[in-house]
Amino acid sequence: MDWFVVSPLVVGVLFFVAMLAAFIDSIAGGGGLLTVPSLLAAGLSPAQALATNKLQSVGGSFSASLYFIRRGAVKLNEQWLNIAMTFLGAIAGTILIQHLQADVLRQILPLLLICIGLWFLLMPRLGEADRERRLHGLPYALVGGGCVGFYDGFFGPGAGSFYALAFVTLCGFNLAKATAHAKILNFTSNFGSLLFFMFGGKVVWGTGAIMLLGAVIGARLGARLVLSRGQKLIRPMVVIVSAVMSAKLLWDSHGGELMAWLATL
């Protein structure tokens, strides 16, 4: 079993990367854009990087979730069905990704993230206040919990934004309330995925534990800003993070082709 793999200095850098990523993730999602490339750059294999990232993500999402629950922003007894469907969806996605390639999803995802960013940018009153709910009970749990949970287990980037968007558009929540509830489901899908990565023996526990501590601190700081600043902070963060994630994913998929084309000019 590998406990650290990398040097103490690199572990220290990863601690601060996890702190920053969890801070961003608790507000707008997308923290994995920082942590996964950092783990890969540190020398972990792709499987180790994904598994270890889930460990630190569990710490960050749990820290934010606990803060929102203690402040009364989320009532767990109203979310048990969403949590159950999210957990099952995440497990199904994690099992499937170990047998399939996510190339098609990698091509589609940047377009979805661009749409999310534009939606929040061009609809300034979206999520400003609670609105009429469109889906209740099991139908919402299957769509906003199970489907997004499946995506989080299968691929992952931007899952927090998808959870929040579902709460805003389908539940009619304001943006701060949606973000708080999104972290509960984000923790659930992270935990479900982590269980199956643990069975595969790919988690680098020492490095992941240090990053988890950083994520706990960063997520708590971000969660406080969600409740104190609300929509004024969340909306621009969602737009920026969606744009950055889209650019990163497009570069990962087509960066080589772009550089080759530029070389011919």
C-alpha cells in the first residue's frame, strides 16, 4: 500500500492546492480542475490521482456540508431521498467508468459547462429568490440526485455546478440555498465513489489525508462566504469557473491539434 509516493515538499504544496480548490468548490464547483492536474504533475498515475482526489474531495464537501447543516441552511430530513438516489447513481457511475472510456463525455462536457455559465450570465435574476418548484419527491431525486450523482462517479468535473443548477431550475431554490444543498449531494457522490476506489487499492492515503485537511479548511472558509455574500459572490464564480473548466477540457481534448495547426502557419 502506498502512503505518500511524493516528497514532503510536494505534499506541502498539495495541501495548499487542496485548500484553494475546496474554497472554490464550496462556492461554485470545479475544484478538481486544480487538484487532479496537481496530483498528476506530482507523479501519481491517473488511477491514483482520481482515487486520491476523491479522498480529499470527501473532506472538503463534508466540511462545507456540516457548516450548512449546523447553520440551518439544509434540513437533512428533507433530503434523504435525494441523498439515497445520489449515492446509488455515484456507485453506478464509478463501476461503469472502470470498464468504459469517457471520451464521448469529455467532448460534450465543455459545451454543457459553457451553457451553464451563459445561463447564469445572461439571466441575472436566476436564483435571486425562491420560485415555484417544478419537480418533487422521487422524480427530482432521480434527475437532480441520481443522474448528477452518476455523472460525478463516472467523470466528475463540474458536478457541483450541475447539482446547484438542478436545485435552482427544478426546485426553485435561490442561489445560496441551492449551493448549500448541492454540497450535501456532492459529499454523497464523492463518498460513494471513494468506497469503490478504495476497493481497487488506488488511494494514496498519506498524501490524500494531508490534502483532506487542507480541503476541510478551504471548504469551511468558502461555505461561510456562501451564506454571508450569497448570490453576489456565487453567480460570478459560477460563470468564471464554468468558462475555465470548459477551456481546460477543450485544451485537454484538442490542444495537440491546435498546436499542430499553429505550427503549420
